[in-house]
Amino acid sequence: MDVRSLQRPLKEQYRREPDSSRITLTASGSQTGTPMSCSVDIGRAVYQAEAHKGVGGPGGAACSGDLLLGALAACAQITCQLVATAMGIPTGHIKVTVAGDLDLQGTLGLSKDVPVGFEAIRVKFDLDGPQASLEQLRALKEKTEQYCVVMQTLLRPPSIKTEWSNS
């Protein structure tokens, strides 16, 4: 696959019309029959999510933390694959594993000293590229981390505004 050829017309368009590169992604959650679950609609698919069993959920579906880590794994995986392909770096396989640590005492309000949310996130890239040079692998790491949207968002969080309405 020639990634550069696929992206060339997009890059040209974005250079000519910078506003055309701006997009808005949307996701919405909807209540289900229990307060321990919801459905999440991203416009192209609907996912079921549940509270983690560590906070009383049934534990049969992904929790919000799983979805966050999954988004990072998917973004890092696809970014690495695209960068390797664009740079002509031959790979046998690329696999990304993401793990995150959190203390549920914060989520359950048991301790004000324990933060709510992930305390640490680790991203592991397992790459089989025996014909790749050390310079190619260094560039692949640098460019993958630089262009991974979810990783960059977590490293440099955007402002978040909330709005409540009573309908």
C-alpha cells in the first residue's frame, strides 16, 4: 500500500484550504435499564459499556477505562503501521499493548488522597523488523509518538467544557 499516494491529495487540499482539515468527532452515551451500563454511539457503531466490577458493575463488557486504553492502543497501532508503511520500513508484525493503573478508592470516594483516574499508563510496542536499521527504528518511534492523536491528547490534555441541560 502506498500511504503517501493516498494521503497526498488530502495534504494538498489541506494546504490550499486549511479549514477543510478541521473535523469534529462525536460520541454520545445513552442510558440503559441499569445504572451500571450504557450504550456509546460514535456515529458508525454502537458499543455497550459497563461499570467495572471493582465498583460494583457486572464486569461482562468494557468499562470506560478499557475504552480509553483501547482508543490509545488502536491509535498507536494504526499510527505505527502507517508510519512504517510510509517510510518503507519492512515489518513482520507490529503489536501495541496498553496497560493503565488506577486506585478505585478514588473513584468510590473512599480517600481524598487517592486521585480519580489513571495514575500511570504504559504503551508497549512489539515490533518485528529484522531488516530495519537502528536509524529507521528510531525514526519510526519518534514519528509514531509524534503523530498518535490519542497519545498526544493524553500527554497535552485539551480544555474540557461541560454543559448541563434539564429537559
